[in-house]
Amino acid sequence: MTTPLRTQLAAQLAILTLPAFKDNYLWLIHDGSNAAIVDPGDAAPVKAALAAHKLRLTAILLTHHHADHIGGVPGLLQDWDVPVFGPRNDGIALVTHPLGEGERIGVPGLDLALDVVDVPGHTLGHIAYVRRAPGRDAGANWLFCGDTLFGAGCGRLFEGTPQQMMASLGKLAALPDDTLVYCAHEYTLSNLRFAQAVEPGNAALDARVRADGAQREAGLPTIPSTVGLERATNPFLRHDEARIVQSLVEAGRLMPGGAPVDVFAALREWKNTF
Ligand code: ZN
Ligand code: FE
């Protein structure tokens, strides 16, 4: 008796960046035949990309209920009868496969497993999707985090508390450094201006300002970033840094000796009006 050999070659997965609206990114994951779309706020760019690349839509993945992330779902469902994965607790009527912390999905049509992480803060039911690649291929760990973690920033607290957002970001920051961060907006340069104001002297941050500035000058996205780069430059993952605490105290936004959550809350409030 022989063990059946698993000869099927896993098709290489790629991700297409679909800009939408003013500064959204929709992420189209595909293997050359089938495709899944993350946070389709608008159907038109997705339909155009599917047609241009001769792809069949096999799944829709949602992170949270805001219109710029789900608005294109009805239009896509008109053309494609596909499952809609999304948060269990974010009040999205279109979701056919509700998900929450600790669940793992096999994305229909693709050789892709994603783990679900609850990341309340921007909205209360917000989830993120994590691909933990089995091998050691560079760039094979992925995070789709919607409006939770941004390039050098984080989402606004529309529904959750600073405590919740801090814990959510902590989970994402604990992912491997090489994890590619596919967030839903191009906010990086304005976030970096704030980051430099609160943490002057961070050499990694200065290098990122140069690199991402050049990227935007060339008309290119700054996303995906990596978890490692965010840990080194994103003030919302660095609220325990003495220099950041000092900046908040000097600005009169924090009492000396504040708890970590006070530091985080003061940072988020300052950014709201920066
Ligand atoms: Zn949002
Ligand atoms: Fe958004």
C-alpha cells in the first residue's frame, strides 16, 4: 500500500491593490483564476479588476460595518453568488459566514487559510484576518486589519474605548515582524507627521518618512507595511517609549506617571486634532 502523494501544486497567491474613493485600498487576493476581495467599499473597481485579470470572484471578506468597506457588496453579489465572511458582532446584514476570535477559515476557491482576530476599538465588532504561512517565505505572512492598524497610525475610536483599541493593537503587534500589513487606507504620510512630532529622534521613523515620502512622490502606495516597521515607527504601538510620554507631558496632555492606557488615550486624542 502506498500513501497517495499530494502532487497538486499550490497555486501562487498574489494580492492586487485596488484604490477606491479618496484614500481607500481594496485588496484582491487571487491565484490567477479565483479571487477573494477584502473590504469592497465600491463594486466598480473590483469588477474592473476581475475582468481585466480574467478572475472569478469566490469570496468576500469584511472587517467592519462602515460603508467604505461594505458598500460594494450588493453590487458584487449581483454578478457573483459567493459567501460573505465578516464579523459576527458588527451588525452587517450581508454577512453569510459570521466570524469571531479564534476561528479559522479556508477561503473558498483559494489555497488560503486565514485566522480571525477580534480587534474592537474603531468599531466594537471589528475583526482582522491573519495568514500565518507554514513555510519561511519572505512576505508570506499577511494581516488584513481594516481600520484598526494603519501605516504609522491607528483607526479612530468611533465605538470602542482606548483600553480596547490598545489591546487590539497589542494583538496585531505580536504577529511576526515580517507580516505584511494590508490596512484599508493610505493615511501614512499624515500619520508620520504626527509620529515625528511625538517621537523626535527616532531614526527608524526618520528613515520611514524618507522612504514613504519617495513612494508617494512616485504615485505608489506605502501599503503594505510590515509589523516590524510598525513596531519601530508607529506611536500607537510605542506608548511605553519615554520620549513619547515626555512629549505628551510637555504638551500638557498627560499627567506625569500616567498608566499605559492614559498614554494611549492621550496620543489618540492628540492625533484627532493634530
Ligand atoms: Zn472604518
Ligand atoms: Fe474606512
